Amino acid sequence: MSNSNKNPWWWVPTLYFAEGIPYFIVNVISVTMFKRLGMPNGDLAMYTSLLYLPWVIKPLWSPFVDVIRTKRWWILLMQALCTLGFAALALSVSPDVFGWSLVIFYIIAFASATHDIAADGFYMIALDPTRQSVFVGIRSTFYRIASVFGQGVIVVLAGVLEERLGVIPRAWSITLLASALLFALITFWHWKFLPKVEAEKVSVPERQGLSGTESEAKRIFRDFGQAWVSFFKKPGVWLAIVFMLLYRLPEAFSVKMLTPFLLDPPDAGGLGLSTAQSGLVYGTVGVIALTVGGILGGLFAAKLGLRRSMWPMSMALALPCAVYLLLALMQPSALWSIYLLVALDQFGYGFGFTAYMLYMMQFSEGEFKTSHYAICTAFMALSMMIPGLFAGWMQEALGYVGFFIVVMICCLATITVTFFARRRCSS
């Protein structure tokens, strides 16, 4: 193809930045926006947890991305759809009617999950194995930058506009319009610079009387079925599924309630931060601490091996959740103490999450490694979705102190599944 040899620096960083932005807008910014618009915590947690659903079920439609058109076409289409979705969200923001905003968030979520499939597949096709290895750190870095931008910068921008304009819906409308403009620029950039490395899927008659596309589709769907069957025939599969569902249980319960906890006034049990302050605390300082924890966790596991590192990593993931119970009990007014404690929790989560990722990689080894890992990530998304459905109602019933006590009890699930799972680790 004419532009198949374009320098990956022109598109790898922006592609993975674009992969992260919709995910964080859907799963993080939605929580802050609906909270600021007055949605009750119970409804807030349930509706935004359901936004994980596309990432849970995305393996079910991944074959269609392989057999219909090209991955470049899917990437550009999904980015254009996200752009339109952000613009539509900006027009739908209202404290009186949440329904339209939720529908648009779900559309963006499905577009984002489909974009993930296409982008990861395109990366594998467009780069040879050597350059894939060279750029794997680059793609991870820019996804983390998207995390800081999506959870921090965008929330801070909305918070600043809230203070200057004094009208919360208008502030969020302007913020989402800015996000739409940014994503429109990214879409145009990729239309210009994504290399054309795939032949268009056209029908070519074959001896069997099938087109080339139809033959490819049959093969992909056959492999897809075999991958699912073989996954559930793996030794220890049910233990692995339980581990994937319960290892992050404390985080799964607490994650949808952390932003409301930061924003709620002290008389409601919260910390009374502004929107901008919450974006700095959780979306910027917290994300940076999470990233550092993940990097150090990878080095730690590389030195000791997964089996030996699982205990300290599980403790690092579970026990720092106590900082939120401490914050709920003390309700400190000093911002530095909130920054410090949130950073401690997020560092521990990043460090402990490494064991989770390595376990999934190790369990996925075999003939259908890529497909099995995709199925594992579906269980990973499910592990966050199910507890989140009930977290808000639990918080409303128990208050923040009682809720975070329950979160601490959930640490027992992390420790229990680690005890059984590490015995099956190969190293």
C-alpha cells in the first residue's frame, strides 16, 4: 500500500491516546457529571456500572471487526461516532432529564469497545514483531496520558467553568463540546496518517463456490467457537474465573463511590471538595500514583516471579482501601492529607493490579492465547460491573463510614482467592 511504511511515531501515540479518552469519559467522567447534576448515589452507581457492559461482551462481536471492511475503517468510523457522541452529550446535559445522556453514553461505550478491538488488531497488523516490541511501552504511556487527561484535565476544566459561569449544566456542555472538538481533530489526524496496510475485503470467487470474504468469515467464526470451548476446558478454569471476579472486589465496590465521597458535603459524610479539586486529587495525583505503582509492580514481579509476588501484591491492593474509611471518619479539611492518602491507595492498587494482569496472561497461554486473554478481560470488566450495580444503594443505606467498613470486609475475598490461585501459578 502507498502509505504502509509511515513512521509509527505519527500514529501509535495518538491511536492509544484516542483509545483511552472515550473509556475514561464513559466510566469516570460520567460519574462526576451525573453527581454534579444531582443524581442520587444509588442510581448513579447502577447506571454508570452498566456502562462497563460493552467491555464485558465485546469478544462476542470481535469477529465482525475481522471480517467486515478493514480495521482502519473501523477505527475511523468509531472515532467519528465518538466525536458525534460527545457533541450530542453536550446538547443533552440537564439536571432534569438524565435518560438521553445515558443513552448517548451507552452508544459511546459500544463505539469505544469496538475501537479497542480494531486498534489492537491494527497495531498487530501494521507493525512487524520487532517494532511491536519497541512501541509497546509507547502505547502504554500514551494510554496512561489519556487516563490523566480523561480523569484529571477534563474534570478540572469542568470545575473551573462551574466556578466561573456559576451554571453547572452549561459548564459540562462546554467541556463536552471541547472534547468533541479534540476528538474530531484526532479523527482527521488518523484519516491522514493511519497507514493503509490491509486490502479491502472484496468477494473473490473460490473453487468451493464461496467468496474470499465468506471463507475468511467461516474460518474466523470456527476459530472463535473453538477458542470459547477450549477456554472452559482449561485446567483450573473455574478457580481462575472466581479469582478474576473477586480479586478486585474492594476496588469494585468503592470505585463508583469515591467521586461522590470527594464531592459530597461534610454533613452528608463526604469531604466537600469542588469539582476541580476532585479532578486533581483522584484524576491527576491518584492516576500518577497508580501508574508509578504499576511500573514498580512489574519490576517486583519480574524479580520474584508471580507466585512469590502475589501475597505482597494482594495485600498492597486490598489494605490501602482503609484510607477511605480513615477519611470518612476524620473528614480532614487539609487538602495535602487527602492527596497523600488517595495517592497511597492508588499506588497500592497499581502495584497489586500487576499480579492480576500477570495471572490472566499466564492463564491465557496456549493455542488461543489472544482469544483467551480477551475472554479474561471480559471477566475483568464484569468483576467491576456487578458490585458497582449495588454500591450506591449500599452507601445510601449505610452512610460513607458503614460503606467503607464493608469495603474493608471485602478485602477477605482478595486474600482468599489469592491463597488458592497462587498454588496453581507456574512461577
